[in-house]
Amino acid sequence: MADEPQHSQPAGMCPSAFTAGDDRREYNVYVETATVEDAWPDLCGWELASQVGPLLISVEVSLRILADCLEEAGVRSYINDGAKAETIVKSICAQLQLIAELAGEHASQAGAPDAAAVAPPPADMFGPPSNESSWHRVVELADRVPRGADLLSQMRMRLAFAAEAIGFDLGIGRGGVGAGEAATATRTLDYDRWIRPLDVHGLYTPDRRALYVEDPIFVRVHQACEGILEAMLVELDKVEAALFVGDYPSAERHVLMAARCCAPFEATIVLLGEMSQLDYAPLRTALRDASGAQSARGQARRRVVKDHFWLFRQQLRHRGLDCLTVLVDPSGHVPEYRLLQAFKLLGRAINQTMSAHAHLVYNVLGSAVNGTLGARVLSLGQVASYPLLPEITDALDKVTLWTALRYADHSGIVIHQQEQAHGLREKYEPTYPAEPCDAALMDRTIEQYFAAIAQQDKEAWKATFSDVFHFEDPKGTKPYVSENNLDNFFRNFIQAFPEVHSASHSVTERSDNSATAQWSIEAASFMKGIDASFSGSEAFWFDPNGKIVVAFAEWDPAALAERMMDQYRSSLR
């Protein structure tokens, strides 16, 4: 099929296959994405270099943002520098946490104490700690903001965790891990050689202010985000490799790790909210930011996740399964179910980051300007409002409907018993009519009742009930006693059976004001291509005007649900 994703066996995991693309694109011009990519170190080809390298560049960029914030502390009284610094530190800690998680996961799968023990890094990676990192400016200026010492402690703790997981000191500060404390590892990354902080700081230069009216936070935030997205895309490459060999537990781990990349991305992208709107034109800034959300990597993460999920679904299909059958029987399909849940988490995490980004842009613009910018800005929120993996959402909807049908009698009985136990017994005790009703009126109402079901005419069906009524379907479950109850019942019925082919009945018993009808319904179900055929009996009591006062439907929804699922499974084979 021409519109299906195309897969080929990946040649390698390092680096990802995605680049910034056309250097002339507006986003690439502003963010210097090609230069950022060139800055990512290969770290002597070390196994984790394709992710740790870009992330360390992102950390250094973020440290520069923090250092500039501290440098300017107190200059503008209208800015809460302490709150701004806390937001930036949260981003830095999230990035360091991701490095630790990547390394920890890598080591745990090999049963090693740390990542370096799995594939020892080349000796050329190590050297003296950094003299050039922005960390030193941060340490010197931290006392300019409230809680500066606490913020330093948070970052040092995250640095220590990362060093422990990765197996060597990252070399960001003199003396290991920061400001003079003892190093947590015997080896130290030659940070200045591999990360080249001075070059990283030069990714945004003062002369750009003459070219573009912009805040340096805008450029640097997106440069940091590019590194986080690169780490995520490399992880998604590993998902594809695991899927190709059918290793679902491995694919699950990599999908979950890709989802973890969303937290530092969101913590970093929200730094755009710290831009000074008084110094720069908000409209121009927001327009650029909207295009920034469409960077090559920003687009790729959604496309690649959808692509990999398509491959997973095709593999399920070849085995006579799909999302619905896996969700209905998790214990029978454990690896598939766990991977499906991981994809659900990843899709939700990506949409959440897009939603946060969209709200940020709207806040920068303000409501008065928002409506004039068109799809470039509005598409952020629109894309975020739709599920990334609609197949999962559709399957979950079907599971909800199937479960409600399969356990309708059980759950309804439990609810009924609980409410009776809490003082609602009288409310749910039916009051049978004392006056007789003409047999012709009863027959006509029953005819209208099933005709309305066949035609899916909710109002006509509701019109067959008296003002006060008691309706149980199936008998023994929580009764429907209000008009709103009837609305919910009919809506759920239509969701389960969107098209009724026929609803036949025959009256088998009559008394002064009651009648019993045997009925049979043929309908299309919520499962694509699966029809439902079910029958039962219903006892009615009527008021003198022929309106239903009490009704009990007796049938077996659980058996119907099982028959439908059996038919659905057969249709997949």
C-alpha cells in the first residue's frame, strides 16, 4: 500500500538518522541547528555517545542560560530572578536525570554496576575537569538569588547520580561534580576537549542581536531541545531494531525510555516563558516559536513513533491479533500488552509536551493577537489535542464498551447492592400500578417500544415510559429511574449497537396491567464487521394510560459479549 510506512533494517544506532534539513528554513536559521549538530561530540565512538554527547551539549547550553540569569539578577526589578533561576535549574536537573536513566538502563540490561562496565569508554575520553564550563559562573553567582545554595545542591546531587550511573565523573566542574567536593569516580571526562564549552557558548553570539530582534533564551532553549530530541530519536531507533527481531520486552524498555525524554524536553521548552516581552516584539517572537515547534526533529518524533507503532500492529495482525484482542486478554499476551501500554504512555507524553508548548505560545501572544496568526500558531494546540496513536484510543473505547457489556449484570448488581446498603433501598423499590390497563394500549406501547429501538429513536422510546418509572436491564442491576438515566441507557445502547437491523417481539403473557414479551434483536456492533444477535424477555407493568411504570429485561449480555469477541478473533485470522 502506497500510504503505509516503509521499513528497512536499521544499519546502526549511532547517531540518529535525522538532521536539521534545509539550513535555509526559518527555524534552522534562527537556532543554528546545523552548527548545533556539528557541536555534538562522538566521544571516541563510545556506546552511549550518540545520546550522552548531545545531552551534555544541552546541559552546557542550559548552564549558560542559568549563568546569564544570575548575571542579570537584580538589574530589572520587575523580573523575579529567583523564580526564573528555579525554572532553569529544574530543566538542568531533568536533563542530568535523563543521562543517569539512560546509563542506568543500559547497565541494568547487562547486569553491570554502571554503564562504563558494559562497554568501557576509550582512555582518550578522560582528562582534567573543566575550566571553561558555565558551571563555574553559576557557582560564583548563585548567592545573587534566594535559595541559590539550595539550587546548587540540587544540581550537584543530579551530577553525582549521573556520575554513578555512567561510571565516571562528567568533568563539568573543577574537583569533580562541582565546586571542589571529592569526585565520585576515579575517571573524569575531558569536558573541555569533548564538549568545548567556549564553542557552545558561541552558538549564540551578541552580533545576532543586530540581525534578529530576539532574546538569546529563544535560541538557546531550542538548541538544548534539539539535543534532547536527538537522544529520544536514537532511543526510537533502538525500538525499531527490537521490533524487527520480535524482542518485545526490549522494545518496551526503549519505548518507555523515549517517553522519559519528554520530561526534560517539557522542562526545557517552558523556559521560553522567561523571555522578556518588554524588550522584544512578542508577535515576532511567537511567530518564530510556532515555526520552531515544527523543527525536523520535532516533526520526526511524532512520525517515527507512529511508524514504529504501525510496524507493531502489522506484526500483531500476522498473528491474528490487534490492539483490542490484546487489551481484552492481557494475561494471555503479556509482552504485547506491556508494549502496547508503553506506546500509550509515549503518545500521551509527546502530546503533553506539545500541549505545554502550545499554551506557552498562546500566553506569549495574548488573546488579542492570537486570532490573527493563522495555522502556524494554532496548529500547535490542534495537533496536541488529537491522540498521537488513535488506534490505541479506538481500541480502548471498544474495550470500555465490551467490558460494560461483558460485565453488565455483575457490575450493575454490585452498584445496586452498594446503593441499597447506603440508604437508597426505598428509592430503588419499584411501585407497581394498582389500576388495570387496556390490553390494546399495552400492546401498542410494547410495539412502539421495540419500534423505537429498531429505529434508534430515543425520544420515541422514552415516550413509552410514565413520568415515574422503574426499569432494570438486565434484571437485578441498578435500575433506571429518571429521564437522564434513560438518556444514558439509550446513548450506551447506540454506542454498542450503532445500527439495528431488526427488533422483533411477541407478547406471550398478559394480565390486568402487565405483559411479558419475548424479543430478538439483530444489530451491527461496535466491533467492525461483527454483527450481534441476541434475545430475551421483558416484563412490563403499565399505568391506565398505557405508559410503562415498571420493566425488567432478562437476557445474557455476558454471553453476547463472548460470542462477539470470538467472532472478532476469528475475523483476524
